Amino acid sequence: MLTQLSERSARPGTGARAARRALRAEKAQLLRWRRLVRARLDLAVAAFAPPDTLGAMSWELVPSAQMKLPTPHDLLAAIRLPSEADQVALMRQLRELDRRLAEYGAEIDAALESSTHQIVHELASPEAVSTTEPGDTR
């Protein structure tokens, strides 16, 4: 995908700004996928080793909150997923997916930086500066 974006930005008529827009959109999608993979990993870990029960240590500190707190059963039911044959394998798979997404993200970041430098270079080039003097009404 990055190679395609780099090749597209090198073609005439497709500027660094278009490439940068495409890269930013790709990065937004990448970040969303990474959040989803991490959330799924958190759920897999929680199903294997659930968090401690809420409220057990704070009853005396916030007694009025007891009635508002969901039961431990309700909380566990909310995070449980259908049982998978091998939770450890699932966690390894999710970590590997996240690692691969992170590597792709590093390439996206490098391409974004490159396109930004290209835009700055184009803006700083003598051709980008107007040849008319201030106040000249040609």
C-alpha cells in the first residue's frame, strides 16, 4: 500500500498534498484497527484473568455508591466472549497482529514525514514565491 502511495505521489499531476491526505486517511484507519485489536486483546486477557471485584476496598469510603455499582456477575458477563479453544494462542495472534500494524504505522509515519518535507520544499522553492512586488497590481 505504501509503495502504491509513494508511486502515486511521484506521478505528474499528483502532488505531495494529495499523497499526504491519503496517508493521513490511511493512518486514521490504522489507528482504529490498532485500537480494536488492543481492545480485543484486553478482552481476551480479562476472560482468562478477570480484574478484581470493584468496590470491595471502598465501601467505607463511598458508602452511597454501593447501590450504583454493577454486580461482579454483570461486569464479568459484559466482558466474556465465546470460549475459544486456546486463549493463549489467541493472545499471541492478537499481539502479532498489533506488532505488524505497528510496523506498518512506522512506514506510514515515515511516508507522512517525507510528504510533509516535500510540501515544505515546494513552498520554499523560488518558483512558489510570487515574482510581483507588494503593491504591484499587474
